[in-house]
Amino acid sequence: MAQMLPQPGWLATGFVVAALLAVAAHEYRSRATRQVSLPDYPKVTRSAALQHCTEGAMLFHDVRWAAACMYQAEQDAQADGGPDCDLPPQKAARLYELLKEAELKCVAEAQGVR
């Protein structure tokens, strides 16, 4: 009978976070590089596209935040590794800056849609 070694919980969580981050990054980049040229649809469709884009940016932000929390917990055994942890101010500020940039890209793309 083969004896199985227990896997550290962080390793499994790390794979899940990495997979979510990869999917979110792929989705975000595929939209950012694609030139959107829609026919002259009503503004409701444009606002829905804007909402969808900003939701994607927020999802990507949440995944980045969770990954930063996990990394912080690996560096400091007493740190909370949960996805809603308190990050150091400069790390949190950088993540919010990236979110703001993504939201501005969404608005710019929505304004460029005809």
C-alpha cells in the first residue's frame, strides 16, 4: 500500500489562485488587444459592454489582491492569508492604481465604440 504524503494547503491554494489569475489575465488581455468595432447599436449595449469590462477589471483586481495576500502570508507566518487580508499601504495603493488604470481603459474603449 503506497503511502501518500500530505500536500501543504498553500500549494493547492496557490494553484487555484494561479489558475484564476491566468484566466483573468487572458480574458483581460484578449479584450485589451482586440479592436472593438460594433455597428451602431443603442447606448444600452455600449453601457452593458462597459459594465462587463469593469466587472472583468474588478475580478482581475480581486485575484491580484488574493495572490498578494497569499504571498504576504508565505513571507510572514502571522499574516492573514485570506483573500480579504490587510495589505501594506504601498502594496494596496499599487493594486488600486492598477484597478483604476483598467477601469479607465474600459471607459476609453466604450467611448471609442461607435
